[in-house]
Amino acid sequence: MKWKNSRQSSNIEDRQRSSFSSGGRRMSRGSMGALIPIAKFLIKTTIGRVVLGIGVIAYFMGFNPLSLLNSAPSSLISTNQQERPAKINDEQTQFVSAVLAQTEDVWTQVFQKYNATYKQPRLVLFKNRVKSACGVASSQTGPFYCPADQKVYLDTQFFDQLAKRHDSPGDFAQGYVIAHEVGHHVQKLIGVLDKVNNQKSKLSKVEANKLEVKVELQADCFAGIWANYLQSRGNILEDGDINEALRAATAIGDDTLQKQSRGYVVPDSFTHGTSKSRKQWFSRGLQYGTIEACDTFKLLK
């Protein structure tokens, strides 16, 4: 995929070096400075003074007191620290930024057809673990979208797993992963996620899983719309790009992953869809390039 001379998105947050993401114990001088206004706030209340005392003890034991704030109210944490724009100074970040920009362009165009405005999501880069409005997640969770803060979370180390563990290398396979998560953001904007969550609360675990599969397959189809957009431009895709995405979609199907991990499959536990269905829905989005073609809820029973 030819992406190096394309526009890069500014909607990137870099938390790869934060103490919480990395799990590090050392504090920099900047981290110490960040504690001063927090300490002034905490000392005003009894509970705050207790938290502050625990933080001092943690510091002398070699831990970073800022990590304690992960359980503190979010109002105590600097918004500027949470939403620091990424410095686009490495190729991996540049690639992610370029793909995110592509999704911004395609969904802006799609929404305009419906006289609607596309609200761009932010993409958070992290390492090891991260705190979102949906809770704490580790790298083992894989890339995910949090509807509560409307952000995509990505540890780029997942791309290595995609290439090595799932035998799906290539930049277009990586782009498919990003486009899939952005697809969940589109679902949030058009009301799909809210409706599904309301329905799932009334269903059994098995039925809720079936509904979740439809959500994930629609996100695959929306990723196909991204690919359709790139294909229509005629100067971005290279030979083998589409096959990279199809290979990745196949590799991370529920049935394939379950066979690899346990030797057998349990269809009632599927939450993302089979390899065949994931491949089919990505292909459908690629072929038609419309939201209507991605209505998994009508086409799937």
C-alpha cells in the first residue's frame, strides 16, 4: 500500500511512554512536577491526605505514585496529560496516522451523502496496558474501540502478533485492523452500538453472543468500505494488498482461533464470526462500498 506521501491524521494520542501503559516504576522530573498540583488538591480533604500518604510511601518503595491515580477520580488527572498529541517521528506511528486519515476521508464522504457530519475519533497508541473510559485493558485484549470516550486503542505490538502468530503480515493487513476498529466508531455514530447494548441486556449469553457477531461482521464490512475507497482512487493499492486483508480476516475468525487454542470450536461462544464470514463481509464492503450493503442485522438471522 502506497501511504508515505498521503495525509496524516492529527487525531493521535501517544501514551506509549506513560507510566501506566509501560508499567514502569521510575519517575521522571516531569512526573514529579505533575504531582505538585495534584498534591495541593489532595491535601484539602481527609481522604485526599490518606491517598497522598500512600503515594509518599509508594515513592520510597520504588513505585511511581502516579500509577495510584488510575484508581482515583478522573477529575484529578490532567486532561492535557491524557490527551497528548503524538509526535509523528517514527514510521509505525506515521503509518497508523496515514490509515486513520484515510478512514476520516472515506467516512466524511459517506456521511455527506446522508447530509450528516462525520465526527472523527481519536486513536490512542499504548504499550502493555491502558486506561480508557471503558476500563483498563492490556495488550492481550488486542486493538479495541471504547464507545464511552469514542476512541480507538491500539498497541502496535499487535501487528507483530498478526504477522507471526496469525501468519498475516503486510501493511494492508494492519490497515484492515485499524479500519475495523474505526468501523465500530461509525456504528456508535449511527446508533447501532447503543441499540445492540440495549438488546443484549435482555438476552441470554448465547443470544447476546450472536448479536455481537453481527456487530463485528458489520465492522468488517465497514473496513471493506475503506478498502473500496482506496481501490477507487487507483494510486494507493498494490498487488496483493486485498489478499493481505482477506488473509488477516480469515486468520482471526473465531473458529480458526479456537481450533488453534483448544483443538475444537464452540459456536455458541463465537463473538466475532467465523473465518469464512469475516472474509465474506469484508469482501461485501469492498464490492459495494455502501452502509446499506453492510446491514448484517437484516441479512443475518
